[in-house]
Amino acid sequence: MDQNFLYLIIVAGVSGIVFAMLIRSGWIFGGGRVKTGAKGNLDRDFVAGKWQEIQQLMEQGKPSAYKVAVMDADKLVDYVLKAKVGSDGSMADRLKRAQKIFSNYSDYQNLWSAHKTRNLIAHEATHELLFPEVKRTISYFEKALKSLGAL
């Protein structure tokens, strides 16, 4: 193999790695940072945008879109919980710490129910998701987001 070609490949590889690191760190294109919902940092515009995407999934009328909508709604609530009660532990841990935030205990219990539905989707290959269950689950997530002051 030609020595100049080998140098060119090495320089291109190193340049690509450096470029990727600059993007990731935010120096180029604002970075690829993922919103984490770190305690105290709740971006309501982010929540509203994600919620709109979830509603669009629901409008597709496809079981596969329903599953994604439930999974995304659960992730969105987790983002909000991280901002409200911190990011320590699992989502279940955050749900337990968040009980005191809910003024309506049934909203809190319904959120648990919605999260359990999400777990069924994620862990049970045979779980059939019917539209009434999806609609109820999404409404529980929406009510929780409103109760948490995120929507």
C-alpha cells in the first residue's frame, strides 16, 4: 500500500474523531446533548414539543405507533420527574419520591398504572396493546405532566 495513502487514511480518521468530539461537546452545531431533566432544569418548550410528537403518533392509528407513543410518553414523564425530584435511581424510585408533588392521589396512582403498561410493552413480547388501553394510558401520562406543571 502506498505510504501517502496510508497517511491520508490516518489523518482522515483522526480528523473524523476530532470533528465528532467537537460536535458532541457543543463546539459545532450546538452539540448532540440529550436533555436529561437534571433537577431544577425543566424545559417546558421541550416537553410541549415532545408531547406534540406523541399526539401525532396517536393520530397514525397503528399499533406500532401506539407502542412508541406510550414508550415516549413514559420517557417524557421521567424527564420531568428528574427535574422535579432528581435523577437518582430508577424511574420507579423517582415515582416514589414524587408522590408528595401530586395534589390528587388518583393522578399519582394512574401514573403508576401508565408506567406499568409501558413496562408490559417493553418486557412482554406477547402483550397486545388495544386502543382503549393506549388512550387511557396516554391520558394518564398527560394528566401527570399537567399535575407536575410541565404541560
